[in-house]
Amino acid sequence: MAFDASGDATRRVALASVLIVALLAAAFGVTIWRYQHSRAASTSARQSLSQQLDVQNAATAFWQAREAMNEYLASGEQDLLSEITDGKTAFAASLQAVNADEANEQALIAKASAANDTFVARFDSLAPAAAGTTPAQERQAIESINTLETSVTDPLGKLQQIYATEVADRRAAASTAARQALIAALVGAALALLGGIAFSLYALRLLGRLGERERALRLTVGELHEREEALQQTIETLSDRDQLLERITATASVLGGVANELRAAAQESAAATTEQSSAVAETSATIEQLAATATGI
């Protein structure tokens, strides 16, 4: 019974340990998974934010070049041409840095780039004849260029909206995943704490049972020791009786021999008595004959 109880306790401890380890592994697995997802979402959010900034830089470069165009048409200053060229270069570099990975984004970038090329080409065709001339010619050139502005700004605005939405969505996903990772970590810590407490309580209970069994075993051992001593005394008493029995047996043997001798002596005495009785009888008979003879005389 004790071995069965001990084996059952061992199986319970092993099962509880396996269950706790499995729950902890699951909790920490979810924590790692959600944390990695949070990091990936954060990285994607930063990438989208970088793309949004690149599109914003392209829009800034466009408007700077557009302002330089207006100033050039109004004044005809040659220094402004280099500023326009720099704006065109910065616009192209900013769009190239976007590094879009979606087809619709790539299409909008290509559309904005082609529209900007058309916009600059129109300026280049109108500027030599209109720059520094009459206000009417300058206004006509500016209005002609203005008709192409939306072909550049609309794709840029759509790109900014796309990346702004991506940034918000990916930041929200990263925040949700981080919160889930935190919850999973807290659950894992709570499970570890509760499991440790339960295991400690069960271990204390088991130790208490083992203590009781040890005390009962000590009592049993004491009783067995007392019984052993009593048995030893009994054995010693029986040993004394065996010795007494051996002595009685030896005495009986001696007395048996004496009895045999007495029996033989009695038989010899009986034989001698018989002989004496025969002699007496013969003597009596002789006396009787003598008396009869004497009487006859």
C-alpha cells in the first residue's frame, strides 16, 4: 500500500510538472511570437513612414522648383534655372528612394515622375519666350504650366495617403501585438507563480505525509524490536528447557538401567525363593516320613 501511494504521488508530481512546463512553454511561445510580430509591424511602420517622408520630400522639391519657375518667368534671372534643375533632380531622387513594393504604389510613382517630366518640359518650352517679357505673356505661361500641376500633385497626394494609412495600421498592429506579448508574458509569469505555489504546497503536504509515515515506521520498528527481544527471551527460555529435558532424559536413561538391574535382581530373588520353597517342601516331606516311621515303630 505504501509503495502504491508513493508511486501515485510520484506520478502526480510528474504530471503536474509536465503540465506546468507545457503551459509555460505555450505562454512564452505566444510571447515570443507576438513580440516578433510586433517588431515586424514596427519595422513595417517605420518603412512606411520613411516612404511617406520620401514622398513628402518629392512634393517639397516639386513646389520649390515650381516657385523658382514663377520667379524665373517674372524676373528672367539665370540663377533660378539651376534651382529649378536641382528641384527636378531632388524630385526624381526622392521618388526613387520610396522603393515601393506594391503595384499600385509603383504605378503612382511612375505617373508622378512622368507628369513631372512633362511639367518641366512645358516650362522649358515656354520659359525662353516668356521670361522677363510682358505680364500678359508671363501670366499665359504660368497658366499653361498650372494646368499640369495636378497631374503631379494628385499621385503624390495618393501616395502620401496610402503611406499614412499604412503607418497608422502597422503602428496599431505593432501596439496590439506588443500588448498581446505583454499579456502572454504576464500569464506565463502568473502560471509560473501559481504553479510554483501549488507545487510548494503539494510538496509540503507530501513531506508532511512522509513525516507521518516515518513516525509510524519508527513506531513499527520499535514494536518489532520489542517483539524481537521477547522472542529472544522465549528462545532463551526454550533453550533452558531443552537443557533440562536433556538432563531429565539422561536421568531417565540411568534410572532405566537401574530398573533393569532391579528387575533382574528381583527375578534372581524370585528364583532363589522358589528353590528355597522346594527345599523346604522336600524337608517337610522327609520329616513327615520320619514321623510316620517313628510312629510305626
